[in-house]
Amino acid sequence: MPFSKLGLSAQIQNALKKSGFKEPTPIQERVIPLVLQHNDVMAMAQTGSGKSASFVLPILELWSKNVGEGKPKIKALVLTPTRELTLQVADAFSTFGASLKRKPIVVSVIGGESLGDQIYAIQQGCDILVATSGRLLDVLSKKQMNLSHLDFFVLDEADKMLNLGFAEELEAVLEAIPIKRQNLLFSATYPQKILDIASKITQNPIQVTIEQEVPTVDSVTQRVIEVNRENRGPLLRHLLDSEKWEQVLVFMANKRATDNIADKFIKYGYKAESFHGDLLQDERNLTLSDFKAKKIRILFSTDIAARGLDIDDITCVVNFDLPRSPTDYIHRIGRTARAGKSGVAVSFISHEDKEHFGVIEKKCKVKLTPEQIAGFELKGEAPKKVKGPAPVKGKGKSKKDKAREKALKEA
């Protein structure tokens, strides 16, 4: 089905054509008409499926038909979990709205940049505000932003937002926006705890699931390699030389490890760089740009890059350190094999990791045969679990003790 059948204007179709978009993805085909009919939507589809355009395009369509006179007012608020995804979504609004009679004024609000400059940009006039939740609360605390005219409230990568502690911040956001609004939630996964919190945002959303796209793991060639922790770096260099992977995204457990290993690989002559939340925003933008332009071959990253970022042509994803949850595993390996292309996901596991990787396999409904690479074989035995000492009761009274004493006094 072409975009022309979805109810989008000729101007937006023109912008799509200029950007090289020919036909909608399944999630876009299902969601765009629902949004145009003013429904609340809760959509589930894997990363790389075109979720962002599913709300960007219909919001632009509805906004363009109801543009008010005078100074622009914030009509759409989009929250994302990371700075990079915020900038990407803001860019999508600007790109797809470029052919409209009145181009939307899009403001992105993220950490790492001047709060004063961002507030000033909003006050000068803003149609669409795209933000990370933490920085949005910073702006709200200054009481210099009016959200009373809001028509659209969007959570992109909703489960990641809520996992990041957004549940506590949500009340403040909901108090600042009108009760009557259109709510759109997009994510790759919706565990029950996320559904419970999402119910505070919208009561009767139309749920959309793209069944054939949900099992992300089925579209990626997965490998698990057993190796001692100290040999992971040498093994990765061996694989980079022998497998001839072009663009590689390597996930690390923390920022310090990311910087350290990137420095080592640069010394070995690889075009490598680190990517994490402590970099200045300009550094993050430049690193992503260089990786997309293939000036960087290996990007060592924390989980910040696992969600929503539109990076094409990643040949391989390497879990140097395993993710903390099966959900994060799905998001990580979803960085490769995008848009119908082939891709590989490799996970390194040591004795200490086997039990945790077993949980990931069970939750993701896969069973992989562990490999060992000659010269890097896993040695030694799994450490035996030692039972810790029994807990020692403190001198202070427990909550139960205090409750019993209170009940006796009241009796």
C-alpha cells in the first residue's frame, strides 16, 4: 500500500518522496490511519520497523490542518529516553514537515546543552517539543513554558522511559498537560508493569502489534562464544580480522570500560570510538555522524545506543558484556539486520555468565549452541556458589515490631 492511500497530504507525500520513502512499513500502515482518526494508540513493533514515522507523519498531517494564527503554541509533546533519539525524532518532524505551507517550529530539549537557550527557543514560539523527561522537568520547574494548548502526547520507546524511573516523573508531566489530548505510546516490548503505568496515561488505547516483527531474535544470526573474561579483547580483534565485519557496534557494561577499550583498539590501529552519556553533546553528535558515514568501523557503546537510533548497515552487534535483561538483549541485537538486511549478533560468555545467558535464552525463546574459538578456548571451572552468613537482626525495631506496639497501645 502506498503512502497516498493512508490519508496523508500531497505536501507530506512530497517530503516522503524527497527523503526516499516509497511504501509504508507494516507498523506505519496500521497506525497512521488510527492516529488520523484521533484514536489513542499503544503500538508494539521491533526497533527498525519505522515506529517514529508512525506518529510523526499523522501528527504533522493533523497539525497542518489546524494551524492557529499568531505566535506558535506547543501542540505536540514527544518524550524519548535518550538525547540521540530526541534529536532524531525532532529531525524527522522537520524533514517531513519541510514541504508544508507553514513549516512546524520544532524544539528539542535535552541535557548537555544550555537550559536557558532551550527555554528561550520555546518562548520564541514552538509547535512541536521533543524532549528527554529529565530535561523537560527542568524546564517545567522554571514555570516559563505553557503546555495548556497541547493536542498530542507521545512516548517513544515507552518501556525504556518507564524503566528509567519515569514512573515517578510521570505525575508531574501529566499535571502540566491538558486532560483532553491524544496519547500515543510506541515500544518494542510491553511487560505488565509497563501496562500498569501506561494505564495512567490512556484508558482505552487501540493496541497494535505487528506479529511477524515481534520476535526480533528470529531475523538475526545469533552466536554465543565461550571465552575467559581476560581474553575477550584479543578474541574480538581476531574476529574483526577474520570475519571482515564492516560496521560493528560493541556493547559494554559501563562508561569507563567503553573509553578504556576504545583507546586500546585505536592503539592497535582500528578505527574505533567510544559512545556514552558522559560525552558532550557535540561529541556525541559527531561520533554518531562519523559512524554512520563509516569513518568509524567499531563503536564501543553503553546501552544508550540500543534504543531507537536509526543507524543503517551495522554488520554485527557484539555483546562484550551481557545486557542486564532479556528485553535489553532484544533491543541490542535489533541494531543489526535492519530493513531486510542480514546481520550477526555475537555474545561473549564466561563461566560467570552462563546462568544469566540461560535466562536470556529462555525469555527470548532461543537455544544457541556455544562456540569456542581456537586459541581462545574457555579455561578453568565455574566458581562455586558460597552461601553467605545468616542475616543479623539489628538493634532497632522493625516496621512490624512498631506496628504491633502501636496496635497494642490503641487496643
